[in-house]
Amino acid sequence: LNQAGRRNCLLRTCIFLARELALNDNFSRLSKFEAASALNYYFTELQRVDSALRLGNDLGVRQAADSLGVKHNQIMYEEGCPWRNAFAATHSSASPSPTTLTTVTATTGGATDRATDCATLTRPGVAQHGLHQLTLAVYEALDNVLQRYSTDMTDFSDSTAFLVNPRPALHRDGFSKVTQDDAKRSAINQDLDLKFLQENWDGDAFMGYEYVGMVFRERIQRLASEKPVTQGLFALFVVMLVLGYYRIVFLGSIAHALRESRKAIGFVRQMPIHCLEEEEMSDLSSLFNFPPQ
């Protein structure tokens, strides 16, 4: 569950850094080299977390989500985008983003089924082939942006300088005036990879990862609700084990001891005890619990 949350966080981090790399205006306190290094670093982490969740055996994930059940695999690999319905149901108070939840209205009865109609603005149809295919499309867009806006740099992929000692804001006393750079805005709007990434800031990729997190939480809650039943069955097993031990071992040992005692008494009765003195006869009788003859 922790890694599922990290995946969504890393997705938004990568989208933010991709935009900052393209803008290159230093408002994020990162130089272009640092932004490229950071994007490369967190993009690699995003791929690793996604792989660990699906396939397991990494980052502390011992059981692959692909082997947990049908629901996860339906979300990841089958046709449709069921996260749209799920996200709308759990976030009904929030207004859907017009750029991320655009759907085709020409459906049966004039209504739109958000679980099967997965139209998007920038890459039509990419969301309808499951969350994994959408994730691969996000990877492709991130890689395209990273390569396109870092052509003038070398060796940025090995740098982690952005992780320590971030530079202060450009103007510590604030800004007297901030204007929009129309040229950069126009360039970003024409970059289909960046537009696709920004659509997924709160769009299909984000909602899909949130939906997978909901599936994980439901599974944990179900296991937690089954735990008392499991504990009760274990307690019953322990009680039956104790009773079985008492019946088979303890009572069996007592019965065996009584049988041996009767054998000893029978043996003693066959002895010529009439040759004993009265005091010795009394001691022997008390020991084997039969009256003196």
C-alpha cells in the first residue's frame, strides 16, 4: 500500500519536473541541468516502483499484485477505464477536470459510460487499453520530454546534486510583478507530450493509480475482518489439542499406572506373607491397599 502511494506521488513529481525542464525559468529553484537530473532520477524510481508493485520481489513487496486477484489485473491489462466511475463515485464533491475526463457523448441512450468510453484530448484511445498501457504511454511521453529538452547537456543522468542544498528563491523579498512568457506557454501548448502529461496530473493515470490503491485498501480491510475468525479457529484448535493431550497422554498414563498397580497387588498376594510378623504385614497391606489376612 505504501508503494502504491509512492507511485502516485512519483507520477506527479515527474510531470512537474517535465514542465519545469521545458519552462527553464528557475522558479522551481532548479537549474536546467538539475531539473533534467531530477526528472531522470524520479522517472527511474517511478518505473521501479511500478514494476515492484506488479511483479514483486523489490522494495519490500513480497507478493506481486498481478497474482493477488482478478480485479487488479482487470484494471491493469483489460479493455476499459473503470477508474473513472470509481473516482467519480468517491470524489463526487469535486468537479471533474474538463481536460482529463472528456468523453464521447454518442453512447447508448445519450449517456456516457465512463468505464468503457475512455476518450482523451491528446492521445485518443490510449486510456481504453488498461492502466498498464496508459502507464507505458506516460513513460514514453516522459522520455520524449527528457530527451527533447536536454539535448544541450551531457552526463545529467548520473547527477544527484538536486537532492541536497537546494538553492534559495531568486528573490527573497518577493516579486513586484510577474508576467507570463507567452512564447514558452505557446511552445508548451504545442508539445503534445507535455500536454498529455499535464492531462494525467489529475487525469486517467492519477485516477487509475488511486483506484488500484483503493483495491489494495479493500483487500487489507477484508483480511483484517477475517482475522478474528482465523484467531477463533486457532483458539479452538489449541483447546482441542489440549483436550486431546489430556485424553490420550494424561488419562492413558493414569490407566497404565493403575494396571501396573493391580499387577503388583496380584503378585504380592501370591507371596507367603503369612510368614511375616504382624507389624510387617500391616506395613505391606497399607502399601498395596488390601486388608491383612
